[in-house]
Amino acid sequence: MSATATMTANDRVAIELGEDGVAEVRFVRADKMNALDPEMFQRIIEAGSILQRMKGLRAVVLSGEGRAFCAGLDLSNFSRKPAEDEPSLTERTYGNANKFQQVSMQWRKLPVPVIAALHGVCFGGGLAIASGADIRIAHPDTRMSIMEMKWGLVPDMGGYALWRGLVRDDVLRELIYTNREFTGAEAQTLGLATYIDENPRERALAIARTIAGKNPHAIRAAKRLNAAMIDRETDAILLEESIEQHGIMRTPNQVEAVMSEMERRKPNFGDL
């Protein structure tokens, strides 16, 4: 089952939905190391919108073609004059975010888990996008950096919201202030990579397929609870757990999860 027809053919982003419910989202601007130009921003947001509406979606794997996951901002952006009708950075054009933040935050906003596969280069905005994923698999030699200070800027693509709970505060400050480069292997010790693997895409797909085999209602509820865990007080989290569990228990998919385990067979979940 292919979903490529649901997105206009372009030279920036491709989507393909497999029979298992795992959608592969690939940055395909390989000749520019998947750097972020205005069209790239728009195409990534378009992909996120398509995934939000996609039927049968269970998990997403995000990767880049060619020599890099994403090299960050295309340097031609520095010489680009903003259009007269271009919104200010402070305008919230995508819910709680502007366009540049949305390309990172939308992966957290998706109802299903997102696994990013990182290789080659993952700089600046590319690292912010990867940070929006639930899980990050990095090749040990991936070159990574919170790059913005190199250009006299601060991270402004959602990083400060996404790095909470991932990176120790003093370590994060050092990475931002110095914009030093680090490897995928070091990223795991810092908290910016979940696992390292010589073939990050295959590892990401394996995790996504495992997730796709679980009760889809419970997976989506778990993602909502993970988001609540960061932002809410203890009492609210406890109540939210109970609300989510009450909505899942004894539903057909929950019963099927139990029966398939007891009968030692592959589950047959109903679609959402």
C-alpha cells in the first residue's frame, strides 16, 4: 500500500506507507545534503499534514537520502529578502508554533510514534527536526551540532522545547554556546540519540514494525501520556493515565492484544 500519491511529486520530501502501517518519510534533496530552503520547510510541513490525516498509520520512520540526514539551514537563506506578506517569527501560524518551529514540533504532534534515522550530517535545523522524533537512531560517525551560534543566532526551531528531559542543563548550555561538533556515538551519551547503529534506517524500521504490531489505540494513548508527563503536574498526570486506560480497557483491540498473546499468534487489530 503506497501513500506517495497523496503527496504531490517533488524533489524535497517523499512518503511511502507500507502494508504494516509504517510510513517512511524521506528527505530527498540529496544534492544539497537535504539542507533547509523555503520549499523544503513547506514540503516538510505538507508531509506532516498528510500524515495527520493518513488512514492505517501506525508509526513513522524519518530519514534522509544521500550523504546526510539534514545539513541544517541552506546558507542561501541568509541572502534571501523576506516577502512583504511573510509572517513575523513571533506570529503563531501553526497552533503554538511558527513555520520554522512546526517542521520540528509536528513530529511530536503526530498521534503515532516517530523514529528518526540519522547518518552523515545532522546540523542545526536538522538536529532540531530529529529532536522532534520520539526515538533517534544514529550512525556512530554521524556529525552533529547545535549549529546556530556559529551564525550569531540562537536555536529557534523548537529545540528548547524538545530538549527538555533529553539533555542535562549544563551540557545543553555548552553545546549551544560553543556550537561544537560531536558524533552520533557521543550523542547517545549526551541524550540526543537513543541508540547508535551501523544501519540506523534498518534499526529504525525494525522498531517501527514492532510498534506497528501493538494495539494502535494504546500506542496513541501512550504518546499522549508521554506528552502530558513533561508539561503537567503530578495530580493531572495521574488523572490522565486513568482517563486513557478507561478508554482502552475491554475495547476490541485491547481484547485482541490479550487473546493473541495467550494464543501465541500475530494480532489482528482493527483500524482506527
